[in-house]
Amino acid sequence: MSGPKKYSDDEMAKRLMEHLGHPIEIVKYGDPAMNVAIECVQCGAVLMDFDVGEPFECVSCGADLEPGVDVCEECGEPTGTTEEKS
Ligand SMILES: [Zn+2]
Ligand SMILES: [Zn+2]
């Protein structure tokens, strides 16, 4: 299983019910953390996971963007936040 996947509440509830009574732990991926997951220790299964990142603003138009976005959804300009201009 790879890539982000969204579950409905019903699907999520059923997934979690499979792990009733199992030991659960929080696992962080990356340093600094890029992703935090809730995992079942007993099954070694990821139950839920969440991306970590500060939202940032487009340098061109000021739109609020998701972390890691390379091109602004609003103005189409490169966000330019990954490299410092000299
Ligand atoms: Zn389990
Ligand atoms: Zn923009």
C-alpha cells in the first residue's frame, strides 16, 4: 500500500475495529517529522497517518498553500520556498 488514501468514517471504523484491544503506537517518519502515523504494534499495520508541515504563502500572490507545493494553485508561479535566492 502506498500513497495517500482517504477512508470514509464507516471504512475507518471497520479498520479500527479489527485492532480492538491491540497495542497501538504513534510513529514518526523523517527527522524532522514529515509524517506521523498511528500503527497497530501487533499487526504492524498503519491505521491512520498524517503529513506534517507548516502551510506557507505564495511569494507571488500570497495565497495559502499546502506544504510541499511547488507551483501556486492560484497564480501558477513557482512557490520558490525550497531555495533561497542570493
Ligand atoms: Zn492489530
Ligand atoms: Zn500564487
